[in-house]
Amino acid sequence: MNPPADPERTPDGRYVVVNHRKWRATDPEIPEDVAARLRHHLMAARRAVAAARRTADAEAEGRARGRVHTAKVALGERGTPWWEQPREARRRRWESGVRQLDLANQEEGPTP
């Protein structure tokens, strides 16, 4: 089995292209270990959204969607574009996101 290829990027590196659609790329300044933690939180939150929808738990779905948003902002994929932020603001963005998601994970417990 071959690992998935990296998605196509625009020449400026700011977007990835998937199925002819542009999506904002993750901030390349984020250290890989931090980006991996953020992606882990993002995928866990997406699973929590799906679980909440299956049980029609609107409150849990809202909390999970909030965690998805926090992860996407921390990764630089939402909010102020990372290329418009100074380095220090970018670092504060991902550090704050990791702290918030770690805390949310402690409060919510493990995701199914």
C-alpha cells in the first residue's frame, strides 16, 4: 500500500488544491510535533461531531464543532491568514490552540 501523496499546492504555498478546490494550507511555521497534536485534536473533534449527530445531541455537537474550529484556527486554516500575521502572533495562535484543546479534552474525556 502506497502512502497518500502530498496534495498539490498553489505556487505561493498558501493553499492546497483538492478536487480542483483551493483550501487554506496549514501554517508551515508550526513545528511538526505541534501540528501533529493539533491534527489529532481536529480528527477527534470531527469524530465527536459525527457521534453527537448520530445521537441527536445538539449540545455535544456544538461543543465538538467548537473544538473543530479551534483546531482549524490554531493550524492557520481559518481566521486571519497566517501569511498576514507576524511570526510571534502565529506562534501565540498555535500555542493557545493546543492549550485550549488539551483542556477541552480533559473536560470532555476521550472521544468515542
